[in-house]
Amino acid sequence: MLANSTSPLPQPETQTPMLEIRGLSKRYANQTLALDDVSLRALAGEVTVVLGPNGSGKSTLVSCIIRLTDVSSGAIMVAGDDIATLGGARLRGVRRRMGIVFQNAALVPRRSALANVASGCLGRDHGWMTACGMLPRTELDRALPYLQRVGMLPLAGQRVDTLSGGQAQRVAVARALFQDPVIIIADEPVASLDPDAANEIMALLAGLAHNDGLAVIAVLHQLDLARRYADRIVGLRKGKAVLDARAGEVDMQDLAMLYQSESA
């Protein structure tokens, strides 16, 4: 299933994508070409897993999607808006449609699980309470069902620095959901977890796609988890998308070729 640099990549035919990347390239100031004409789609109700060896462009891809870095060329369509061209309030508005789950959970250690989830309101609530670092009671109440959705309601009042890695990542997922996103972007969400916790987090993300209708994009290193939970697998190599196929069409030989050293 690996494609050469000129081969067209298979794409879904009918469903409207929540995220569509068209011809995305990113060249840094030192002339390093981190992404080279990458195109991919992520559909509502599906898990799209992005794989690739170190240096393949995965981190740059995520940074471009959430606009931590500007693109050199191409389009990043989020629910119909090209985020690559937006700025100011319009950019912030589209960003709120994307829930982000990072590798290290990125929670406020001394706050409770509930307060961390409710902090997802900060992108839309600009009142005096949030400006002073306080969270309105209405937002705290509204956050409770999101903790329940990820199985963390019994620990709502517990400080997150006392939680296990898997529990903290569940809180991070709940915080992302609290933004009412159409897309969840999970950047190596299980890299620091043990195998059982990693499976639980990936099963949770897959449930959000298949049961809640979200588009989930997960950057992973674990090939077994990719094959188990992905609906679609995209493989990057040296900044190019060289693999794009339904997960059931991808075998271990395809993945081994993706990671194969050029000197092999």
C-alpha cells in the first residue's frame, strides 16, 4: 500500500470531511522541508491514525493543523473553513472546534479534575471571573457530564497531580470534549502510558468517533494500537504522505516498509 512520490493517494468518495488537508507544505527558515505536499482527510465518525518514523513530519503536521506554526503553502479545511488563512477572532473561533489532547495531558496540577475540565470554557467565556482565574459555578456544573463520559466522575474533586497517567489523560479528553469540538486531535496520547492504560485511552477515543460522531486524528507510534483502533491509517515518511488507506487494507508489511531504513 505504500505509494511513491507521484502516486495518487486513495481518498473517501462521499462523506464530507471534518478536516481536509490539501497540498500542505511547510519549509522552515533554515530551508528544511518538514512537510511536502501532504493531503489527507479525516471524516466524522472515524479514527484516522497518523504513523511515521521520527523526523517524518508528524509533529509539524499537528502544529500546522492547530496553527502553532504557519504553513508555507496549502489549505487546512476545518469544517469548511481554511484555518491556514485565518487570524484573530476568526482563527480562535475555528480553533475552538478542535479539541486537543497532548502526550503529557497538560493539566493544571493543583486543580481538581473538575476544574481542569471546566477550564475548557476559557476559550469562549471572557467574563471577569475567568479573567481572574476563577471558574463560574455554571461551568463547573456543566463539566460534570464530561467527566462522567470518560469514567472519571467519582474523582471529580481530586487534584490531578494525584491521578495516574491514564486517569489524567481521561481528564484531558474530557476537557477537550468540554469545548464542544467537531474534531479531536490527539498527539501521541498514549506514549507515556502502560499497555492497559493505552488501550483504555484509545478505546475511549474510538468510542468518541464511532458513538459520538467526532472526527478523531491520533498520532501514534504503536503499530498494534493503530491496527486495532484506526479506521484509516496515514503514513508519513520524510514529510510526504506515502500511505493512506482503510485500516483493514494495511498489513504489517506495509507498516514495516514505512519504518524501513534506507540503508536496509
